[in-house]
Amino acid sequence: DSGVTQTPKHLITATGQRVTLRCSPRSGDLSVYWYQQSLDQGLQFLIQYYNGEERAKGNILERFSAQQFPDLHSELNLSSLELGDSALYFCASSSTRVLYGYTFGSGTRLTVV
Amino acid sequence: AQTVTQSQPEMSVQEAETVTLSCTYDTSESDYYLFWYKQPPSRQMILVIRQEAYKQQNATENRFSVNFQKAAKSFSLKISDSQLGDAAMYFCACLNAGNMLTFGGGTRLMVKP
């Protein structure tokens, strides 16, 4: 157990629907990062939050949004889902001393049918 | 922007032998950190080893070591005495001062018994 909790582990939904992925960071970590991993590809950075504020944005689609709440958990909202959105979505967290890298959750496998 | 390139989509090694996975990166930062992550079939992202760019000494963690060539912007991972449990996807990643972790496309390592 890495200490980063992602729910749900698996999600199957239809095109056009909206889903919410949830992440609880490791205790004490203020930063949360979201990544998308399509089949057998690398991890693409989506968005970063630090203590409730958005810090950086990657190639995140306008149909996707995220937020970090006062208790530091984060949610990634995906709307108007398309088949191509099927992927593994990772959440990671880090302490202020990011030089030790990120700690990753086990991911949410999203399948759009 | 920074980029990370892994030129070997797949590698194979005989059990107990040594294998080297290649990685090159490009960053305009003078202060950065490099990482290798392992992703087994469970899909969990596991930190294998990290290297601070300002340190000339190559990092070592048990059977895992790196060959860091700063001028060439090269960061290869050497796995000694390969074990069946080493079979996984391996991702090279670069962390910049903005705390952004950029990943390469990955190398799939197969270990033959």
C-alpha cells in the first residue's frame, strides 16, 4: 500500500456519460498530480494541485476538470466521454520535498463503451 | 519544456544475466532529478531508483544501478542478476524545478527463465 488511495479501481461507462475519479493523497502530502496512461503508452500529465490551488496544467481536455478539496483529496471529472478516453488514470502525491519523487496510487481503469 | 526518450520499446534478458535500459532526456534546467519507475502487470508505479543531477556519483539500489552521463543527457538503468520478478515496464522520468515529472514512453523488459 503506497498510501495514495484511488477509487474506484475499475469503471465501465457509456459514451457521452460523466464520471468522477477520486484520490486521497498520502498523509502529509500537499501536492496531487493526475496522469493518463493509454494502452501500453507512457504517462501523460494532466494537472497538478498544491494545497487546494491549481499549479500546472498539461494536455488536459476541456471536457476534463479537477479540483482539490480542503481535506486535500482530489477529484478528476471526465465528461462527454468518448471511446478514446478509455485509459488508466493515475493519481500521485508528493511532499514539499518533491526531489524524492511522486508516490502513485494504484490507478483507476476507465473503460468507455 | 522537457522531453524524455526511451528508444528501446522492448528488451529481453536471461535470468541471472545483466541488462541495460537506455534513456535520454532534454531539459533547460540546471537543477533536476531523474528517476526510473517500474510498472509490473499489476500496473502499480513503483520507484526503482533516483539520481540528483548535481551529483556525479551514480546511484545504486541493490541490483539496480544507473549510468548518469550529464553532458550527454543520458540516464541508463542497469539491472544485475535479473530475476523473473523484474519483468515489467520501466519508465524513465525527469523532474524539473517546477515539480513536473515527465515520463518517457517506457521499455518492456522480459525475463527468460
